[in-house]
Amino acid sequence: MIEITLDMEMLKKKMSSKELAQLIDITPANLSILKNGKAKGIRFSTLEKICEALDCQPGDIIKYVK
């Protein structure tokens, strides 16, 4: 199972969902879908923007759990 820990990184950086959505140019609704693990996939370009905005690595926001 893939677990999305985006909310934890956002808390560490003290960034709101609205602020992150604006920075990475996606809708707050789509960010919510991603944060809640409801997304079927993520584009590398979106992942890159998230990592840039939060100054993190992909592994900081996406985890594999058995």
C-alpha cells in the first residue's frame, strides 16, 4: 500500500493547503484528493513542484507500507 504523508510535511513547513495549492498551481480540491490518498496517480511535474515548495524529497511524502 502506498501512503501519502503530504500533510505531515505541510505541518513541518507550516504551510496551509490553500497556500501549497497556489504555489504548485493545482486546485485545492485536487490537492485534497492527493492528501487523502484518493488519487490514482501523480504526475512527476506535480511531485516536483510539491517537493520544491516544501523543500523535501519524494520519499518524505510518499511511503510504501506492507
